[in-house]
Amino acid sequence: GAVVSQHPSRVICKSGTSVKIECRSLDFQATTMFWYRQFPKQSLMLMATSNEGSKATYEQGVEKDKFLINHASLTLSTLTVTSAHPEDSSFYICSARDGLASLEYFGPGTRLTVT
Amino acid sequence: GQNIDQPTEMTATEGAIVQINCTYQTSGFNGLFWYQQHAGEAPTFLSYNVLDGLEEKGRFSSFLSRSKGYSYLLLKELQMKDSASYLCAVGHSGGYQKVTFGTGTKLQVIP
């Protein structure tokens, strides 16, 4: 099956700093990638949809200036959490859609802890 | 908007069969997904139904009734490793296709 990687898998940062998370589709081209956030014992919440070559579409309540998304190529999307705060601590998961199918393939996730 | 309901928790015995139900309300329905998620890990794809009926894949089967807004995931010959959360997710269109996830059903398999 399709493979999506995410880096880093875990990151701890201090409050006020920025963190970049990379999402790569390894064996297919993904015109659309998605960024989710999952708090403990809750379901995945879509943050934004990342389209290659255009601006990301953010869900209601997600600050686009705080969560910067760049989809620079058909295999790479990045999420930068700017000026991180402890409440941003969460499990961030990306997914990539295979353009030939409707399936989303998830990355392994990035656990962010802001101290 | 979208509304997805599934039980919060279920317990079943190793070797048994368990059915996890999901009901949904959505506009622009474009398929129903089931994912398995172990604690601390990302979801893994289990099944996708876009037409009514039963899809069987090994020990897992998924059923969809679009008219009733209802789906279930059937797990047979339960194994301890099947202990996980099972997420029902609905694909829907609205400019572009999006997927909305339910809150998940935490399944505990006991000996």
C-alpha cells in the first residue's frame, strides 16, 4: 500500500518557539494532503487541506497565521506551528490522498509537547 | 454539517465476533471509511464502502446502507491485537472531498 512518512515523530519545544513538521508521500504523488490534530481520547480533527501549488484551506477555528502550511511539491507538505504554547501540545497527523483513488493514507503522526 | 455516532467503548472475548455500529448524517455523501487506531499511533485503513452492501476482507467485513445512514464493522475470530479504537469516517463533498471522523469506538479484547 501507499506509504506516507512524517518527521519528526516526537518533538519537545519551549513555549514561544516554532516547530516544523514534514509530511511526505513516498511512492505516489499527492495533489492533496491533510493535516489533523488529535487530543487524548478524542477523534481526529481536520485542521487544514493542503493543495500543491496553492494556498491551504483552513477549517473554521484554525488560525492560519499560527499553523503555516506549505505544499511545495507533489510529495511534500509542511506544517509549522509558530509561537507554540502548551495548549498546542497534541498528536499531529498528516494524510495524503492518492489522486487515482479516494483513499487517504496516514502518516505515523508527530507528538508535539510544548513546555 | 456532518454528524457521526458510534459507541464509545466495547468489550469482546478473544475468538468471538464483534459488530461496531456507526450512524451518520451528512450532505454530499461520498463513501464511508473504517480505520483502526492503536493507542499513540496513526490510523490505518481498514475498509471503504461507497455502495450498499457487505464488503469482506479477511477477518474484517464492513456493511453500508446509504438509505439508513448506517454502517457496521464486523470483526471475526477476535485476537488480542485487535484491541484498538475503530474510527468510522464519512467522505463528503463540498467543493472538494473531505473526510469527517467519528469519535471512535475503543474495543477491548479480553481472554
